Amino acid sequence: MCGIFGYASFGKVQVDRDRFDNALFKIAHRGPDFQDSLFLNDDCIALGHARLSVIDLTECGNQPMKVNDNYYIVYNGEIYNYIELRDELIALGHQFISNSDTEVLVKAYDEWKEDCVKKFNGMWAFVIYDSKYDQFFCSRDRFGVKPFVYNINSDRFLFSSEAKTLLAYDQNLRKPNYNSISLFCRESIGGEIPETWFEGILRLQPGHNLIVKSGKVKISKYYEYPTHIEKISFENAKTKFRHLFEDAVKLRMRSDVPVGTTLSSGLDSSCVVAGVRQIYKGVHNTYTADFPDFGNNEYPQAAKTNEYYNLKGHPVTMHFDDQSINSLKRLIYHLESGHSSPAILPLWRIYAEAKKDVTVVLEGQGADELLGGYIQHFAGSFIAEQLKQLKFIGAFRNLRKLGMNYSLKTIFIFFLRLSFPPLLRTFVRSYILKTEKVLTGPIEKFEYRYKPTTNSKSSFTRALQYSHQTTLVSLLHYGDAISMAFAIESRLPFMDYRLVDFVMTLPSDYLIAEGKGKYLQREALKDILPDFINKDVKKLGFNTPIEDFFERNKIAVSDILLDGRCLERGLFVKKELENLINSDFHGSLNKSYFLFRLLNVELWFRTFIDQE
């Protein structure tokens, strides 16, 4: 887990070495253990790397790494099945001088070329320069766990793990992308689209390769979600899910440094620690946000889980105070964009605490979008599919049981929202929420330029695939940025591609049944889970008292958003902004998250455009 940075000239323009090394230093937080640069082709190519040592802690694992005389690599991530791939490559005649997954990755490319990525089980963003053919092979993992940003024009190619390195090397890239900012303000669209918040800096999309040769760019998609629905009994599905999940945890426990887990009160992170306890009985640290004054505080239940599995729990006590805004500024520096929820604030504190004990953290991210955990979001699509398949009795039975734990009105609204065409969503924002009235000038208009691929034969699975490629990718973006701010490697068992491919082929009533979301997960793992976790069907998400944030920071928020500098940008209408700041965040049309997004936007401008 590291940071990468590179430069390549198409016209024999030499890299500025000092500027390159200074730019690389901007991502030293990602890799504090070793930083180095390599200059090739009369300084027309530069590769930089900041290393966080996790596998093979010796200098043999340092990068940039040269392999087989003609390959040079900078790589961020982990190939969890590197041991199995190493054995396979040795059988094919390859030799190794290190125990690192980096060398395995390059030898795999030497053997299988572009198809090597299909054999990787892991998370990655890497660039291999082949000096023999003067070609760059770049790749990003299937689901976008690791970031890859780049800028390319007729003169040169720049790439990195974070945009701040590109900005440090080329100040001309420090221009706002108003379309991305506008989409964020309206619909919380973030890390899932190819555009960043900087004009000219793009993201390589998940599941894509990028090849650069002689100034020409070829981008190709190597991963697609399965489209068929498997004919498999529920009992066999449970057995296979259990095997795949436990193996996913086992692979992600491979580490030469200490490993811990973030733990909430919910099912997913509890499943992760349950999986850990199947293979490891030693001291294992967990970290939980503790809001003592919040009705939905998750720590009391997490404490019970710690006791059940004999884990060493660390409550991270949270209170929103006058330092919250300063913490948010630091977060935005690492995110390089805004985020729609103050949940990023407790996560920041959690990683700060975790860094005292561990370098690798396992997390439950990805389960909700895979297994229908956001029940109020997905239940409408599920019921609609049941009715379409003429399963009337099952549909009404599930609807009745869902109504015992959730608001059917909310389920219906979310179903409509997923089905809304863009014009109807604009109508809701304009005439019901009335948030459109706040936005003006450069962000008054917006354009959707990205459409996820959802080709499953099941409409319910298509909803899951859509969420997996949108909401989840944005969550992965902030998860990587915040964890790497503290040089922590975040590993996600539910993002194992074998598990994803399997679940995406299952009948919908394996995932939602008896009014419960993640039904297969609960049934497959119930004998290693405590009843107080498995039988708790309510899905709360990562709860953060946003109303408390604004109540404690109302004056500071007002001072920032109504400041002359903010208003002079011409993005927000002053009168409407004042009404929004003074609105009731406890009412039925709670606009607190919308206001939080606007605050993020102004803090981003101050950080990256004004360069505070």
C-alpha cells in the first residue's frame, strides 16, 4: 500500500527533477517507510514511489522496482493471492529474488501480458513501463478500491495516486471542474465518475486498463459483472458463500505487520471479526466510534462483540466541537473533493487511534451494496421483481415483515428515486426540496457523463450492480484517502471478486427473505455470529449526528459560507444560503446534508484554489 507518481514526455522534454521530487513528497503520508525516484531515457521518463511496508519489509520490496532488465514498476495495493501466483509462475520457469507481491505482479505481466489482471485477487493501481517497447501499462482494480488519477495531452503523461502531486508539478492544472462540483452539490456524486474536481485531471475507472505508447492512449475494460442467474440450492449457496468469505478474510490476514479491524454495531464488521477468529486466536485490536450523547451510539453493542470474541476494543469518543471545521479542512485536503456526510469525521479519528497499534485494518465495506444491506433502498426493487415473477405470496409476506422494522413509505420513495429519470429528480430538487434555488453561476448547469453498466437478467441484481459502481466507489474513495492519510492499509473482504461474482448470480430471494436484508449472509455465518448481531435486522449505516454538528458549529458555518470570499465565487445565492443555514434541521425536509455539501465545496476552494 503506497503512493505512485510518474511523468513521461512524448517530445523529449526532460522532467524537472527537483519539482518532481517535491511533488512526490506531497504523498509521503501514503508511504512513510521509503520514498525514491527513478529517471530514465535521458530524464524524459520519471517514476516515483512512496512505500508503506506491509509485505516483505526488506529493501528488496522497495520501488520503483526494475524486473527482468526491461520492466520498471510503481505499484499501490496488495495482490492477496501472490503466494499462489508465485508458485504458478515458478512452475512456468520464472525466478524470484524477493518475497514481495510487486515482483509477482511484474512476472505475471511478463507471462500473461494484459490478461494478468484477471488472475489477481486484490486491490491495485500500478504502472509498468516496458523499456523494450517504450510502453506504459496502467491498471486499476476491478471495483476501484485503489485510486489512479492522470493528465495527458499531446506533450506528456502525468499519473499519480492523488491529484495534489499533479498540481504540485503543473500549477496549470489547478482549475475547478464545475461540472463535477455541480453534480456533487445536487446528488452527492463523487468518486464514481471519471472526472475529478480539477479540470483536466481524470480518474481511470475501476476494472479498466490504460496503455500509453508514442503519445497514443488506449483504455479498455477488462472486468464485467456476471449477467446470468445461477441455478443453485439455497443450502449449496450458503456453503459456497461461507467458504468464499472465510477464504477472503484469510487472504487479507496475510501481512508482515500488525492487523486490526474497524468495528461497528452492525452485521458486516462483526462477520469480519468472526472470520478472523476462525483462523487467529491472538490479540486483535478493534476500533469503534463512540458518541456517548447520541441515541444511536454504536459502541455499547460493539463492546458486547468485543467481549464475545475476546477482542481488544478501542472506543474512539466523539464530540463535535469548535475543532470540527479544522478537521474537515484536513479531510478535504486528503479527499481532494467534498464528501456528503460528516461520518468522515469519526472515521478520521478512528484511523488516528488505530495507527498507534496497527498498520493494516480489515473493514466490512462493500457488503451492503453486494448483499442488499441498504434494505430501504433495495426492498422496492426486490418486491417489484417478486411481483413481476408472479411470486405474489412471497412478495406480500416480505412486504408485511419489512413493514414491522422499516417505513414502507420510505421504501416506496427510495424505489421511485432509483427509477426517477434526471428531469424528475431536477423537479424534486426545484419544487419540493427547493435546493436548486441556492445554486447559481458556474454550477447552475450540470451534465451526466457516466452511466454504469448493469446487464444482469435480474432487475434487483441490476440495482445492486448500480449501487456497487456508484455509491460504493465513492465510499471507497474516501476510505482510501482517509486511511492513507495515516499510512494505514484498509482491506475489504467483501470486495473479494470471487465473492462478488458469486453473489451477483444468485436469485434475489436468497438475499432478501423473511423481511431481512443480507439473508444469505446471516444464514451462512449464523453459527459463528452471536444472536444479538444476527437477529438485529435494522440497518442503520454509519450513524453520525449531523444535526449536532451544525448546532455546535452554526456560527462558524455561517462565517464561512456568508463570507465575501465565498459569495464572490458566484456559486451560491446569498439570500437562499441564509435561509438554508437558519432552517430547521429536525424538520421533515431536513436539508442538513445538502448544507454540509456546500460547506465542503467552499473549504475545497480555499484549500486547492486559494491555496490556504
